[in-house]
Amino acid sequence: MDEQWNRPQDALARAVEVLREPRSGLLARLSKVVGTLVPHLAVAQLSGVCAFSPAHAVGPGDLSAAVGSLELSRLGEQAVAAAGAGRPWQGEAELAGRTRPVVVVTTSPGGGKGAVLVLVLADPGPVPADALAVLQQLWDVVVAHSDHRATDAAPTQAAVSRISASARARALAESTGTHSAALSAILAPLRSADLDDAAARRAATELAVTALLELRRSADLDRELSEEPADAAFARLARELRPLLRHTKVRLDAAPPADAGRSVPADTAHAARDAVRAAVLLMLDQEKPTRLHVGWQFAEGGGLRATVRGDGLGVLAADALTVHRTADRIAALGGRSSVEAVPGWGTTVTVDLPLAVPDPAPAGDPLDGLQPRELEVLDRLARGRRNRDIAAELHISESTVKFHVANILAKLGVASRGEAAALAHRAGLPAGLHLAS
């Protein structure tokens, strides 16, 4: 191997270099770092932890632009079948329309959805076994780190990811429906026995059927990457809770959702697991329970309800889930939480999360939240008046004008008088529209 990888501390330094990279540039950094370990022309990944953009490639434009999630998924399955799960595989495979020498590395973080890394080799010769072993370990570390990033994502990132994934799923569904209808229309006349040239008809039919199956498989793969089966999501939560209770005498009762075959959006599953873990840790620390009951169920309104009940002291505060931004993550996805503590009887933490992304509310007038007097002050502010002049025109003190201006800036979410004036102009002031109303 290259001398940069000879010592354990050197390999760890390379891993740290990759993990420090922001998510958007992580694959490019990984490609640069492993270039001295496994020389390659391009690299592509299929991530099981990113609901928005699971497939990504870095390399020549004609190659990286043509790589899709379906191809990467197939390569991952081929590698697992040939070498076994969690073992790198080297060979030739069809990628972006050509047969290329590749190394394929797979891993499954925490028992979740698998992640695939594909390197298009610069040299078709065999890669040394020790280099492949280091590459496998590095990919394991990178994917585990990405999994934690997704699980512990900031509230705003979780909300954006949820909305983006929903929009992508709708676009894919519409595209799949359109292509499916077109292919079905092609199949109808080709299947007709009244047409001549049976051989041509059979060949065209096979092509259309194959394309239709590809579309369906692509849609199924997208759904698999952006959603989790309810039973698998809850089973992962149960595995994550066991180490927390291993050295305690607390008994855990786990009740998975009754409708096990139903799917849950990946971000919802992340948030539900995070909330339950936080509640369990809080109860272990403050409640001193002897028994915990954890359950998920689908609510009648179409949401997911996660419940944690403990028979402890019953002293948990109502705002307990604000730790580690758990409450913020719940709110970012449009959910809500409650803590019901009864001293001497125990505590119940309930988290309700919607399964569908709510439609965005229509944008209202930015000035609707201002009081009549604040609108009058803003009107004059938009005309370029100074505080002294505004006070004289409205027959109020200058300090009162300053008070109104501070409230106006806070309500409009702007930092200066100039920004407030610009917003007022865009909203129709100083044309008198708001003052007249």
C-alpha cells in the first residue's frame, strides 16, 4: 500500500480527514483520500441514510451523470452475493452503459438500510487484499458517521430533508406513471394476434415488458430508501435501547406497531427513535423506574404515536424533551409531544408525528401582524421620516416611536429600518392600503 496508509495512526488521520468534511463534499473528499489506496477514475455511492439524494457520484461528467440508484443497488446485491455482506468485491460490471473494472464495498449501519460504494478502477489489475480491507473499514466508519448525522440531524435539516424527499417521491411517482402508461399503450397493439410479423412483435413486447419492470423496480427502490417498514424501524429501536438497560434492573416491555407491514418515512422513524431514546434516558436518570413500556402505534388521524411509560417517581418535567433538541426535531416535522407525570405513580411521554408532509400554508401579507399604530409608524418610516418627525406627525413622544420601531423590526423579522422600509414598499406601503383597512 501507499506509505500514507502504512501505520495505524496514518489510516486514522485519513479517516478523520474524511469525517471532518461537510456532507455535501464528503464523497469527493473520500475519493481524494482513497486515491492513494485504490487508484480510481470515479466513485459513486448509494446511501441508505439520505432520504433526499441517495445516489451520488464524483468523477468525469459523462460517467457521474449517468450513474443511477438502480445500477448501484444491483452492484451492491451482486457484491453481497459474490463476496458476502460487508466484504469488498472486485470484478467487471455494467455501469453507465459500459463494462468497467470496479471495486464494490457494502455495509449496513446499525442493522439499517445498506450503503454501497463503487470505485471505477484506473487499472483493471487486482487490488491488494490489505488495501481492500482498509477500504472496507473506512467505508464502515464513514457510513456509521453518516447514519449518526441523519439520526441526530438539526431540526431544520430534518424538515428540509422530509420536504425534499416528499417532493422527489411525488416527481418519481408521476414520471413512473407516465412511462408506465406509455409502455402499456405500446404493449396493447403488440400483443394483438391480428398483427403480422410475430417475431418482431415478440421482441418488442419483451423490450416493453422489461422496461416496465425496470420502472417498477426503480420506484420500489426509491420507496425502500426513503421509507422504513414499521416493524424494522421499531426492531432497530429495540436493539438501540438494550445497551442502555444492560447494566440496570429495569425491565423493558416493547410493543411494536400492530400494522407491521406499513411504511414510515425515514425522517419520521429517525425522530421517533430519537424521542424514545431521549425519554428512556431521562427516566433512567430522574424517574428511577423498575419497568418501562415502549410502544409505537398508528393513530386514526394517519400519524405515528410513540409512547414511553415508566413506573418511577413521576417527577419528570413537562419540558423534559427539550434536551438535545429533541423537542425541536419533533416540531420541525410538524409533530408534538407531551409529558404526563403523576408523583408516586410514574410518567408517560407521548410523541405524535405526522406521516405525511403537510401542505404549505398560503403566504400571508407580511404586515398582517402589525397593530394600527405600528402600521402608521411603518408608513412614515417607509417615506424616509426620522423618529423626531414621526413623533411630531403622530403626536406621540420620540421614545414611543422608538418602542414601535423595535416592535416592527421584531415582528417583520428584519434587522434594520432600511429592511423594514423595503419590505413595506413591497407590501404596498406607503400607498395607504393597510392604513385604509
